[in-house]
Amino acid sequence: MKYALLFIVLIGVYSLFAGNANKEKYENSQVSNEDTQTAISPSQTDAEEKVLTENKTIRISAVGQGVAPVNTISPAQAYALAKRAAIADAYRIIAEKVKGVRVDGQDLVKNMMVQRSTVRTSVQAMIKNANIVETNFKDGLCEVEIEIVLSYSQFIQ
Amino acid sequence: MRSRDRDRSFLLSIYSIVLLHSLALSASEYLISYRYTVKDAILYNETLSISHAMKKCDEKNTFTKEELVLENGGITNLQTIISKNTNEFIDYIHKLGMHIQHKDLTVNLQNASTTVLTLKTSCFKVDFNDTFVRIVPLK
């Protein structure tokens, strides 16, 4: 009988400790959730700061990549041609960021199987006063970083 | 009957008109267009067209801030001067503004893209001096 009572008491004490431990664990998880939320919030504020409002400007930059053609007569020509292609790519990225992209998609399904999947994207824009910030040329690949400063009044036009 | 003083002032006005007209004529106008195509990240085609303007451009707005000065080295042909300073001139054209048209096609996960950058035919005022050439866009 004594052993039975002692056993019951031990179980009670164990369950009490186990309950406290679970409570602490739950509280800790709550704190960690809060921490992650606070960790996310600065990036959210950054995103908010990037909204273009009146009397403010936004600096938009893009890195374009271009490859030199195979049949070049000199490394200098390869560099010049690859740079031109990289500039066009950077312009395209800036246009996509500022103006957005038009996307058209078409899937052909026959007998429950995709026969042909087509995605067309296009962008048209006019870009002025773009500055070349950095140019790198390595292993036939040219990377050009371009930036534009966009003001509210210019964007409205 | 006209007095001698009146004749003198009349001649002076004629001379001044001729002088001003000749000064204006020394600055010639050119039409320039530029276009290049990039296919799958490789430059495919590039065209730079330069031509004398057959008819006078509208000179209401000249943007002197956007002028380009190139050394001419005694040459009076604009095309030759630009071909000797191609990189400078193309950077300058990019600053003025380029129209971009990009098309991308993905068929069964295989991608092909075409980007065309264009400077539509624009009028430029070109001043030839002893050692340099001044190019100003007219809009």
C-alpha cells in the first residue's frame, strides 16, 4: 500500500515538472516567433521606403550580361561586342523593373499530355540618362552594371 | 531722294543680315539614327546612319547641356570623325535616350530572346571648328 502511495506521489511530481517544461517550451517558441517577426520587419520597412513619392528619387540598378561572338578577330573586338550586348541586357532589366513585363502563355494538352508549352514575354520602354557604374569582362562573359535615378515627375511623364 | 547717311545705314543693315546668315550656315545639321540587335546575349547587328539634313530642323529647343565635343584632327567629314571616336559617341547616344524593345520566347523550356535598342532618327547641330567638333541635339 505504501509503495502504491509513493508511486502515485512520484507520478504527480513528474507530471507537474513535465507540465512546466512544456509551458516553458511553448513560451520559448512564442518568443522565437516574435523574434522572427521583428527580424522581418526591417526588410518590410525598406520595401516601404522604396515607394516613389513626390519630391523623392529612386536609384534603380541592374547588372546585364553579354557574350562575345565566336568569330571575333581580336580580344578587343570581343570585349566591345560583349559589352554592347551586356548593356542591352541591363537596359532590358531596368525596363522590366520600371515598366513591367507583358507575359503571354499557351499550353497545348492532347490526350492528357502537354504537347507544347509556350511562354512569350515582351517589354518596351524608353530609357534616358543611364549611367554605367561597373564593367567586368572575364572568360568571354561581360557584366555591366547600369543605374538610373528616377524621379516622381519623370515617371509620371 | 535718299541722303548719304540713309544709304550707309541701309548698307550696314544688309551687311549685318549677310553676316548673321553666313554664321548660321557654318553650323550644319545632320540626321543620325542608331540601332543594334542582341540575340541570345550575342550582338547580332549594329547600324549607325549619318546624313546631312536636306531640310532645316526645328531649332526651337536646343539642349546645350547635352553637347558632345570631339577632336576632329583637321577632318571635316562627320562620319569619319565619329568612326574615330565610336565608343564616345555611342555612350553619348545612350545618355540621350534609347528605345528598347525586348521579346522573349520559351518553347518547351527552351529559351530564345531578342533585344533591339534604337535611337530614332534625330537631328543634330554640328559645329566644325579648327580642332574640335561640337555636336548638339535639336529636339
